[in-house]
Amino acid sequence: MTRLLMCRPDHYGIYYEINPWMDRGHQADRGVAVRQWEALYRLLTEGLQVQVELLPPVPGLPDLCFTANAGLLVNGLFVSSRFRYREREAEVPHCTQWFAERNYRVACLPEPAFFEGEGDALFCGNDLFAGHRFRSELHAHQLLAELLGLRVHSLELADPWFYHLDTCLCPLQPGRAAYYPEAFSPASQRLLKEAIPELLPVTEAEAKRLACNALVIGRSVVVNAGCPHLSRTLTEAGYHVHEVETTEFLKAGGGPKCLALSLDRDGS
Ligand code: ARG
């Protein structure tokens, strides 16, 4: 059974601007956000039999609901994030405390380097891909590789709208991923093509609806509503597609995937 960590968006809103999606003049409706989050939670727990753990929300930390950015959990070791922007720094102690209290091993990178957890670090099969430039730093990838004893494929992001790797790459199964090519530097596009034999490109319009920020649970894929091309491609490839509305989270630059953190990744 898949286990994920989520956090209710009880204190969510657009209170600062740290990526191009965020505009304090284009406020999220918290009531709608809570309903969208609850629909995702119900789909995962009731429809897809996922075990969801809950991180308590904290006033003044509007982005805490994006638990994918708490850190990266591999083989029971939680590597906590080090956020690029001061606005999110105060999330770190809450997340590390949650893991420490549940007897996970908790580590941070041995040297200061920005690292934004699963937002910028995704497994495709046993291969770990990590994004850098807008949030995480290349140096953090090397430190992460040493800490986990794994090889990390570093990918350079090229477009500030796709500031985290999980906004433009969606691993589906070993050797297969959906992606938005233009979000990567030319060298990283080449690297992806070599490392992942089957890449399904998403259109610009759907990338801008964070189509790649989809949550993959076995053969089921939870995709943001309004991405018909990707939904069709996935259905034809044999996946069960579940569409959810995340309009309020899009205003902060997030979709279904970044509202959850994987708790059962084993990186063997
Ligand atoms: N407002 C948040 C930020 O800019 C959104 C994070 C979305 N998370 C993700 N993994 N893409 O940091």
C-alpha cells in the first residue's frame, strides 16, 4: 500500500511571491482550496487505497500544504529541505520534527546548499533525477548522492514557470515519463532522452496547467483537470486517469503532485 504525507491547507493563501505563478493580487479562495484538497484526499484514501499521514498545518506557513517540498524520504531516511527563499524557511523545523517523532532517521545535507526535497528530486524506476537552478542547487545533488549512496542525474531547468522538477517531469514507471521538453536546457533534454527511453511530451498549454505535476499511484495517475491531451495519452497507454481540480493551488505554482510526499520510497 502506498503511503503519502499531506497537510490540510487551513492556512493556505498567496501571501508572498516567490515564483511567477504567485501574485498577491490574484488571491486563492481558501474555502475552495480546502474543498479541492479534500477531494484529492478522498480520492487517494477511498478510491486508490492510499494510506495518507497528515502533517498538522501551522498558521503563518501558507505553503506547508505542499508537502513534496518538506524533503526527500528514501529507505527510511528523511533528508530535509533547505529552502531557497526565506519565506519558506520556517517550514523546516515542523517537518523534521514530524519525522523525528515517528522514528525516521533525519538528515540534512552536510553543507549548506539549497535543496527543495521531492519537488526537485524524483525517482524513475531506481534512477534518481534532480532539478537545479531556480530552487535546488547543483552542489546539493552531489551531496544528496553521497548521503544516499545513489547516483543522481542532474537536470538543468530553463524556464522560471517550471521552477521545480515536479512541474515539468512526471515519472510514470521505469523507463517512462511525461515531460515538458522546453522546461529543460538543451543538454538536459538530451540527458533525459538517453536515460528514459519513453518520454511523453506534454503541450505548452497543458504544461502551463501543471499537467506534469501529476501523482502516480501504481497504474493510476491523478492529473489536474483541463489536460485532455495528457489524459488521453495516459489512458491509451493503459493508465487509469483521475482528474482533480487544483485551480487554487495553481495560483501558488502547485498541483496534485506537490500536495503529497512519498513515504515509502525504497531506493535500492
Ligand atoms: N508556492 C510554493 C513555492 O513556490 C509552491 C510549491 C509547489 N511545490 C512543488 N513541489 N512544485 O515554493
